Amino acid sequence: MNLTNLLKNISLFLSSVFIALLLAEGLARIFLDDVHNSESDNIYRFFEFDDKLGWKNKSNYSGIFKRQEFEYKVNINSEGMRYKEIQKEKSKDKKRIAVMGDSFTWGIGVEDSDRFTEIVEKNNTSNYEVLNFGVSGYGPLRFFLQLDKVLEFNPDIILLTFCLGNDFADNVFYKRYDYFGPYTVHDNKPELQIYGYPLPRSGEFYNFIDVYMPSLKSFFEGSRLYYLSNLFLRNLNTEKLPRAEGGESPRYLYKNQIGFTQAGHIGASEIQKDIYVPNHSNEAKLYAQDMAAVNKKILSKINNRLKAKNIIFSVIVGPTKCDYGLCFKGLPQNIDGIMNKNARNLLINDLNDLEIDFIDPSDSMSSDDFYDIDSHWLPSGHIKIANHILKWLSNNIVIKK
């Protein structure tokens, strides 16, 4: 076979493959839902891998988030916020509030308009704009690492929503919610020691193109065929791990990274049993004290940085079902009335020591403000949170006209 015929055959082969892929993509688009508009009950579908934070909101992404008790469309803007499009340059006529938080701030269970951040903005449209930087699964350590991004928007006020039910543990464990992120542990060093890097990809974040050909990511974005083939490859390259404490769903981990297992404050309860039930074991009180000390150190670092920039800072005390006696049933609990105030008191005592302002809606909320099956706030919970923030703004912030 001469060179001319060889080149013709190669060209014919490549053309055939290209046409076949186009046909396959066409069929996939006919018979498969648009990945951006298909339904999902997995919140991490809306996130992507981040080598600093573990994961982040997926920019310019939309989809239907549906669970047994709710369904709504999620839109994430070009800056990676579940929020309307926003310019980094702020209005001269309004104060800018940046709110950091986890799934409660991100708004699992509610439409955009029902989140406390939108309610605050709507009730004070002429005075404030409220940017929501919430990402499910984040805790104080990630908020500290997220500050660079938040400060790009030059906020006047930063509110940090502290989730009482899991944020103490989020700081000190490597593997959380089936994924991996930075962590720290209790020590006597003045600087914050952060571990876990380089962060491994796992679960939804295992992505063939991202791993091996990141420069082609934008080219493949939106392809149904790519999504289907990557889903197959990801499942092929994952392995089930044992169930975690508390009976959560099986963990999945990329085989090439199977050596990465739990690390951090080993021995402490990953579901914060030590915080809420400090007499459940001989070591529980010590574990709780260590987790609180770590958290205090992180909040101190955040506060000092914001003070240096003259940014007003306050912590929103975010109650969960555990704070209303709905966790650890059957175990001896330190109950004050109908509430388990152990996590709340640990946080507030440290905030007082650090002279950090806080907004505490705990006493005005109840178990009725949570979904029965899902663990997140109903719209009524967001309204109560918003009312406390509005009251705090009215009492503490002077608006110059």
C-alpha cells in the first residue's frame, strides 16, 4: 500500500469515527435529558472539584434538585454562587453583605426567593445587597480558605453561618460527605496547620477529562455522550468502602486513590456525638473540648483578618435538628428544657471570649421549622433567621444617606 492510499484510509477512518460520534451524540440528546436540566437528589451534582477547598459550586450551571419533600430549579451564576449575576464592583448607594455557610445557607429545601439571604435583601433593597457564598458541606476551616474569594467582592459586612450540627467536626476530618477536603487538628502551635493536600478526587468529582485532559473541559461541557461515558468510567474506577458511623450511605473512592481513608481527629465522633452527649464515653468531653479549641482558633484567624480590613463581622448561630433533641435518641443527653444546648453553648462561649458578635435565632426556632425527612430548614426557618438578621442590622448598622 503506497503512502497516498494509507493517508486516504486513515482519513476515511477518522471521518467515520467523527460521524459516528456525532450520530451517537445526536441520539444521546434525543433519548437523554440535558444534564444541566435533569433531576438529581445529590447536592454534589451541582459542585465540582476544587484543589484548595475540596469542592465548590459549579459556575454557570443549572439543574433540578429534587428530593421526597421538595423540588426546585437551581441556578449558579458565573461567579460560582447560587445567586443572581453580580458584578464585583459594588454600588455606592448600598452596603454589601457577604454570607458564608454550608447547605443551610446554600438553601437545600427552598427556592432562591425563600432563602434568608434573599429575604433580608428584599426587605432592605434600598440599603443592602446580600451575596450568598454558601456551599454545602463547608465549615469554618473552608470559610477561612474561602475568604480570598469573598474579599474580591469588597463586602462591608461578612456573616458566617455556623451549623451547630456538624461544623465542629467539619474542621477536623479529612473525609466528609463522601468527599475529601482540607482539615486541621488540635495543637498548641500559633499558626493554623492545614493538612490533606493534594486533595484526592472521589465520587461525583472523579472526572476523566478533568483528570487527564483538563484543557478540553470547556469543549466537552454539555455533551450528553461525554457525560454518559464519563459516568461509566467513574463507576468502573470506584470501589465501595464500609459504611460510616451513623449508617450513612456507602462511601466511594477512586481506586487509584484507595489509600486515602479517614484522617484527622481520629477517635472523636464524626457525627458530633461527643458534642451533644458528652457523657456517652470516657473520652467524649476531651474530644468535644479539642474540637471546640480548633474551631475557636479558626474563628479567631477569620476575625483578625476582617478586623484588619475594617469589615464588620458576625456569626449566625445555625440550629439543626440535633439542637432540638432529634438526634442520638435513646442516649442520656444533657437537655435544657426541650433543647440540647451543648453545641450552642460551646460556640457562644468562644465567641464571647473572642469578642465576636453573633446572631442567635435558636430560641425562636423549633423542630417544626425543619423538614420531617430532610434535615434542613423549611421556609419558616429561613424567615426566622432573616428576621433576626434584619433586627441585628437595624440595631448595629448605620446607613448613611
